[in-house]
Amino acid sequence: MYNTYNQFPKVYPTVDIAVFRHNRTELLLGRKPAEHAWRLPGGFTDPEDQNFDAAARRELQEECGQLETSPMQYELSMQMDDWRYRSEVDKIITTLFSTDLIFGEPIAADDIAALRWVPVNKLSEMIANGDIQPVHIPLLEKLADKYSANA
């Protein structure tokens, strides 16, 4: 019983994927059912994933279908302010990857109801208008800062 109640806090690893096209001027965003705001594709890692890169590829395929993309590029890792864990000692840390679409048309699947391409230079406006899931705002702000010059 002691071991059940006296565990160290846990970190749950997730991956998020920024899929770009047109020289990184457009970014793919998804929307879950019954949500109005947009987010990056991604999710929790699985014990079967060999590494976070493999987890990102798996999540991308699950949520966006069969796409041919460039190799995953590490962007950043950060703790997420996920509402499900705000009052918990356990937390989520995500690893954000980016990749470029080479071939294929994204198709919403798994827990994603819709997908859309968004101009990178419109991300700040979408954030200001409340069109982005709050938990994903820090990730998209970093991407907008880094890639808006391309747009």
C-alpha cells in the first residue's frame, strides 16, 4: 500500500507535429470533434514506439492518413498546460517536431474531425481570435516566430 500512495510524480510524454507545405508558408492544423479551436496533430507516445520520432510518425499517420513527408526535425520540448493535469502532480511534456509534406492529401482520422492548411503568417491572428486550442498556443507562437519570415 505504501508504494501505491508514495510514488514520484510522473511525466507523460506526448508528441506534436508541425506539417508544412509550400516552403513552410502553410501549416496543417486539426480540430477534434465538438471543438471549435484548431491544434497540431499529435498525441501520447506508446510503449511500442522506439523513440519520439517514431511516435510522431505514428501519430501523424493515425490522424492525417498516409502522407509522404521529409524526416522529422526536432523543434522543442516543453511542459504543457493541459487542463486535465493542472491540479495533478503528474504533468505532460511534449516534443514538437516539424516536417514538410512531399506527397499525399491529409485526411482527418482517429480523433481528428477536420484538417486545414493555414498560412503561417495568420497564426498570430488566429491566436488573438481564439481560434487555437489554448494548450497549443505556446507551440504555435514558437513556430510563428521561427517561420513567419518564410511567409
